Amino acid sequence: MNGKYKAFWIDDDGFVEVIDQTKLPFIEETVLLKSADDAIVAIKDMIVRGAGVIGNIGALGVYLAVKENQDLKYIVEKSKEIRESRPTAVNLMWAVDIMLEGILNANADVNLLELAKNEAIKICDEDAERSLLISKYGCDIFGDIMKKKNKTSINVLTHCNAGWLAIVDEGSALAPIYEAKRRGIDIHVYVDETRPRNQGANLTAWELTQSDINHTVIPDNTGGYLMQQGLVDVCIVGADRVSANGDVANKIGTYLKALAAKDNDIPFYVAIPEGTLDFEIKDGVRDIPIETRSEDEVKYIKGLNKQGVVEELLLTPLTSKAVNYGFDITPARLVTALITEKGVCKTDENSIYKMFKENK
Ligand code: MRU
């Protein structure tokens, strides 16, 4: 794909331009990343976000470090800083480690900058291929559900944003939805607004609008009621990290949706590419690191006022405390299956190991 993806691209000077996700859906603007430090700020401030794209910008951040300075000590130091810029999405560590391995094992006569650029592009291209495969496996599941229920349309519920702003170039959870549109399936998506940062209301709704996909934004508390009323056929979310035993870390609030889905006998799928798996962590509920972000993301809300100006407003008494866990863990037992580029996989250690370690 030559380093050009929907959410970011390498420009003619070899710098990385990204869509500023903090401004969507109100303002469509890009930010130019010229250094590893720029990539770190973009990840920390969530100018880019979503596990896959965080990993891609992590890889490109290592390439930008090489572009700045080819001293290996500098590259290793910057890679460490990039690796630590957000803690939960393991795609970041996965991608940075692939980059470093390639750089540190390169022959002395190799053009390091070319190598780093090609390696980063390869990671992004392979993610794009993975998301396309996920789109097909996931959409086949939609087909099976419609057949079983003898329906000609399907209602899907999703949480956060797991579209092409989060994984190149189709997404993870949204990938099967895009495929459904291509196959002419009558699909409707319930979009959890996803407080506190509203990735559903701001980003998923924006993506679906761009593709003319029928959707309804719902407050985060609404899903359970919809499920009880038979208005949801399937839930599908992405993930930031899946442990060896199949526990799923995803945006805060995912766990509650999985509980409601279980209670109402509604299938709950998690769509992930390989880079989201963490075989080092055996018990995700216990050991997946969960990011805690600023209280202000809970206390303030951003939106467009009636004069067309983006504003931030305080929602709580100024002195109230707030807590802002970025993610929660959905235990494997609540997940119907993982939808991956290798196919559909049960969430138990044996099945995950077989699909990803024995099936290389
Ligand atoms: O904090 P964010 O916006 O980076 O969180 C993103 C999510 O939780 C997504 O659902 C997740 O990354 C899966 S899609 C790649």
C-alpha cells in the first residue's frame, strides 16, 4: 500500500501525517509527525488511538527515530519511550518489538532508514490484510445468525471505535459491518456513545456516516434494555489485549455489555488481529495492565455549540473527584468467540494456542 492508509500516511518527505482523532467529527484536520517524540505525543494525547493504529504509529515512530538519528543507543531509547506511551494496547509493544528486532539484527552494510521504513510499512500492510480477512469471517457469522433467526436484516451493537480509525484499513469490529454493506445485507448498528471520551458517538458514528451505514447512537446504559427487548442480534467489539486464556481487555464498559449479552442469550464476539494477543499473560482479569487517564476526561465534555464552535463544558461540581479507567476486562467465559484473520476461535487457552502458535 506504499505507506498510505485511511487514518495516516507517509508523505513525500517521509514524514507521517495522521488524521487528528481528537477533533472528529466536528473538524477534519491532520497532524504531521516528524519525530519519534511527535509520535509519542500523538499516542499519549490520543490524536491517534485504537490498538492497531497505536501499534502502527509506534512502528512508524521507531522509523522516525531512525530518520532523526541512526545511533542505535538513541533508537533503543526512543523505542522504549514509544513502547511506554500507553499501557494497555499490546499491539504497541508487539509492533515496536518487531521493529527493534529488525533494526538490531540488520547487517552493518544495510541502509537502516530504508529497512525501518519498509518494516513499518510491512506491519501496517499486514494489519490491513488481516482486517480484510476479519471482515469476511465476521460477516459470515452475521449471515449464519440471520439464517438461524430466519431474518433478512441484522441489528448489531458495538462499543467504542474499532473501525478504520483504529485498525487499518477496515477495522476489527467494524470490518464485518463494512463487508455486510458490500454484500448488500440490511444492517443496522447500535453505537454505544462510549463515555468518557465518546469514541462511539464521535468516531464510530462518523465512520458509519462516511460509508452510509444505518446506525443509531445510544447512551452507554441503553444496551441492556435493547437486548431484553430483542432489538440486538449480535454484539461485536474489538480489543486492546487478549490474554492467553482468552480474557479480553477493551474500552471501559465492554464487560457490562458482555454480561447483558450473556443474560439475554445474545452472541458476543471480539474481533482481533494477531498483534492483540498476549501469550505472556495467562490470566487477563488479574494481570492485564489497565490505563488510568485524567479525571478531567470524565468531568468535562466536548462538543459543538449552537454557534458552531467546539467547546468543553464541566459536567460535575468542580471539586468532585472522578476516576477514569480506560479499559475493563471481559472474562473469556462471556465471549462467544474471537474473530481473527485465521478464522473464528473459541476463547480458551488451547484453541488460541492451536490457532496462533501451531498454525503459523
Ligand atoms: O482508548 P482508545 O480509544 O485507544 O481505545 C480503543 C478501544 O478500546 C478499541 O475498542 C480497541 O482498540 C479495539 S479496535 C482496535
